[in-house]
Amino acid sequence: MPNLTVAVLAPNDYAKDLGKKGTVSDLTFYNLKKGDDTVTFVEPTRYPEKISSLFFALSMADTVLLVVNEINAQFGESVLELQSAGMKNGRIILKNYITEDQIAPLIQGTVLQHYAIVQEDFIGLRDMFLAEAAKKGGRRDIRSGASGGSVPVDHHFNVKGVGVVVLGCVAEGTIKKHDMLKVLPSGMTAQVRSIQKHDDDAEIAVTGDRVGLALKNIEAEDLDRGFVLTSDPTLKTASSITAKAALVKYWPAPLKEGMVLYLGHWMQFLPCRVAKAEVTGDWRMPVLTTALDKELIYPPGATAVLHYLEGGKLRVVGSIRLP
């Protein structure tokens, strides 16, 4: 059952014509299923109020559907976030007589210049995304053995008669029924009692699957959004990061020691203080040392997105490649 996750950047409830409404919080999920193919649409419900909502939606997505009703600051910020997150696959719907020529200079040199312009045809969109899900399923890499798998937690709760259930997307690798998973950053261990994908029981889940995991040996209060369930021994945790950053071209000045940024990776959106900013050459390519309030969980070589919440209209700082 291959699954495709689509971040829908549009007015709230736009995706109601694409799938059946599911979990609602700062993110709203809509589910579409045809045969063995499934699509999960996720809307950043609290954006633009909270940029974390936008980041979380993108962090779990395979592709993007961007609906442009107006060329404004929100559109510009979305472009910067998509670029910093490296979201290379997407489609754009233009409304209110906005033309491709109008947005072309604004997306030139970004990942969006490769997005296809599509029509607002909900039946056609559903068929297109289902076909992409099926194609994705044909090229899956179901990994087993030492590499393990990882599921960042986006929601968790108790279900009567079942116990603790977590919702998330498999970020990497493979998760199997009865797996013993480490819970990071707490270091606790939980066992997978059962796996559900789009309300169907499953024995295994792989990269990209949207899952509900029923767990044993752990309580709901032991979990939080951003925690990672994993059997991958290569995952790292760190409360201090030193790595090279790439700032967006609109960022006005070099980063300074003492600035408080927010680092987004998977379902984590953590405050971090700039302890050192070393510049040799281009100040938009500094080597940053950041001190985090909580441990960051990540695979080596992953990319995180930097945000500055005191920046007024400009909240996207850039990206950083994690060591």
C-alpha cells in the first residue's frame, strides 16, 4: 500500500475536496485511498500565524500543492521556506487571474521554478496524486537489517482497549510489528503492538508511510511531538551543533552571537542560541555553533531549516547541513 504525502499550501480546508478529513490540530490531515494506493494531504492550519505549522507540513511531505491566490508576503515566505527545506517536487495552481509570467521572476533560481502549473480540477488532482503514489510504490526500498527505521511523532494519545497510539510518517527505513524501538531523546524503549496504515492493519511500514503505531511498555505522558521512535543505530542526538549554514538571499545582515533562532528538523522546532558565527568569505555562508534548549535528533548529513521569530515579515533564515 504505497502512500504519498502532499503538503497543501492553500486556504484552510482547501483539501476537503481532495480527501476525507482526519486528524485536526495545527495540522489538518485529509486521506484518499483507491485500491492499494493512498494519499495523505496535510494542511498547515495555523500558518501564517505560526511558521512552525508550515515547516511541520513540509517536513513530512513528498510533494507540494501550492495554491496562489495573491502575490503577497505570505507567498514570498512560502517560497523561502520551500527553498530552504529543499522541497523539489511540487505543483502550482494560479487563481484570481494571476499568470505564470507574474510569478516567474519571483521563483526564478528556487526549487519552485521546476514545479508544474496545473489546473484546479479536483478529480484530476486526485487521480494525479494517486498515480504518483502508485509510481512511488513501485520504486520503494524496503530496508531491513541493521539500518532499522525511524518515525518522528506528530500526535500521540491513549485509545481505550488499545493503549498508547502515536501518529507519524516513516522518515526512513522499515518499521515492523513487534519491533523494539528506542524512544529518543528519552532513551526509553517501546514495542510495536500493531501498525495501521489508513485504518488497515499492516505487518510492516516503510519510508513515506503514514502510520498509527500502538505501543507497549510506554505511557502517553512519556511522549511528545518531535520524539522519534527508532531502530536505527546511526541516529544522532545533540544539544550543540557546529555546521555550515546557507542564509536566504533576502537576509539583511550577518548572524550575531546571542541571537535566538529556531531549528526545524522532522517534527522538531527547537530554540537555539547562536554561540558563534564564523565567516570566511561570504557572510551568508557562515559556520554556526548553536546551543539548543533540548537535544536534536537527526541522521548524519540531514538538512535543517533555520527560523527567526523576531524578524517581523522575514522569519525564514536559511538552512544548515547537520554533521
